[in-house]
Amino acid sequence: MLDPVTVSQQEALGLAGVNLIYGAFYYADDTTQLIASLMDDLSRRRIEVDMIKFSGPAFAQVDNRLMSLQLVQQGLTDAAMFTADGEVVEPAEVLYKKPVMIERGSFRPVTNVTLEMLDRAVRQLQQDSPDAQDLVAIMEMTLNNLMSEQAIDHQDFLARVDILGALGKMVVISNYTRFDRVTSYLRRYTRTGSDGHGRTHPARGVRGKVLHRNGGRHPGGRRQAFQGRVKLFIYPTRESDAGELTTSDRLDVKPELNHLYRHLVENGYIESIREFDAGELHVTPGGVLAAIQSGDPSWEKLVPPQAAAVIKQKGLFGYVVAHA
């Protein structure tokens, strides 16, 4: 509820309730329209719907992950979350007073490097920060990550989520193109209490990023993205086996931002992931995807076994059976 006055909040809640009842009666066969109708005579200035769950015989065929996607697509919220088993959740239930590590990517598909980036960042943070043992790890996809020819392919979206679920990963789908908006979103649900808990840690890499956030109250902007004990973890990349490693102290930034970049590095806001497998640093999701679609069996060694099994079993991403 976003109205500043209690009476106005009550009015907005009443309108949303009427819209929900009306939609359940008249749009049960069209969940897209049902979700859109929730905002009749309302606006995002008054109310935000950040979770919706359909259940019961009338909605037996509804996939609530797609409904979460619809909330974001239709602008009822900026981000929605669901667990590894596909259950939609209210973000505060999972994130409140918890440190969070978040990795943004397209995950088409998840590669060994993608997974190791997050796992190594989590391990490094927990080694350096004993109070991060209860950390929540999240994989984030933006609407831009899902776009294909100016449209979102729902089955392709579910394919990526199925694989992330098989890997036991929680998923956030968002419309945030700027990363500082992600930290603001996390700040809403991980607000620290007087005990100092509630840190959020997003982690990013050079090509795929992992970010760790630790509370804070200042939204927006390049500098504000790092307020509240936010730390950016950089996983090194290499364009080829013979190429030079790119790490946090070697990033290519615009000259006018170099002073800010050096400040962030020297004060620990940006940190290189210390341990990594140098043998697969040149692997990219695009290269793996091309191998999947061409029948080149080499891709199976470049993704986690659980991901390979799901891709082959369900024929995801245009999978072609390996050549004999």
C-alpha cells in the first residue's frame, strides 16, 4: 500500500479486493486479463502487487511462475520471486534480515562458469564475514534477458527456470535495467533492525556479475548503488585460452569514471573472486547454446550435470541429438 494516508490505503485495498473477485468470476479462463484487471481504477502510485498465486480446480493448469512474470510484464510490480521448486513467495518472507547474494544473467543456459561464479562469491564472503552464514543466493533475470524478437517466449523462460530449479536456485524476475535499482529493491526487503542483521550481498562478474548488499537506505545512482555495505564481486574472464585475465583491478572504465572506480576498489566495494577454475574462463553461454543447437556433444561438459539432464530430457533451447 503506497498511499500516505490510512483511509486512502483502505480505499485502495477495497478496490483491489473488488477487482480480484470480479476477475475470478469473469476472467478465470484468461489469467492475463485477470491480472490486468486488478489495477482497474488504481495505479502504481497507490498499490503494488508483488506476489500472486492461483490455486484450486479452476486454475489447475496455471503455472504460477508465468503469473509472476505477468506481474512484472504488466507493471504491477518491478520484481517477483519464486523458490527452486516453483513456489511463488513474498520477498520479505525470504529476505528479511538476511544477507543476499544475487547473480544477474540470461542463464540460456547455465554454464559451469555461471554457477561457479556465484558459489565462489558466496564461499569467499562467508570466509571473510562470519555473520553471512545464513546468506540467501538468488539468480536474477530481467525482462531484457528474456526478450527474443521484441517478445518474451514463455516456454523459453520456463526452460531456464526449470534448470535453475534443478540446481536448487531461487529466482527473481525483474524489469530493472540499471543495477542500482536492484540494490534498492533488495533494500526494501532486507531492512536492518537494531541488531544490525539484514545485509544483502549482490555479486557480479565482468561478463556475468555477482553482487552482495548489506543494508542501507539510499536509492539510485552509481554511488548510491554501493551504499549500505554493497559489494560487487568480480569473477575473472578470458576471451581465449591464451588471453589475459580480466579482474577487478583491470576493468575497462570510462576515463571520467576512473576516480570513482579506484575509490570503490580501494575501499573494498569491488572485490575480485580469489579462487576460480582458469580452464573454462573463455566459455560463454552463447557458445554453449550454439553447441546445443548444432549437435556438438562438447556442450555437456560445460554445464552442470543437472542442467544437461534437463536440457536433454525436455529438448530445451533447440537441443539437437549429438552426431554419431
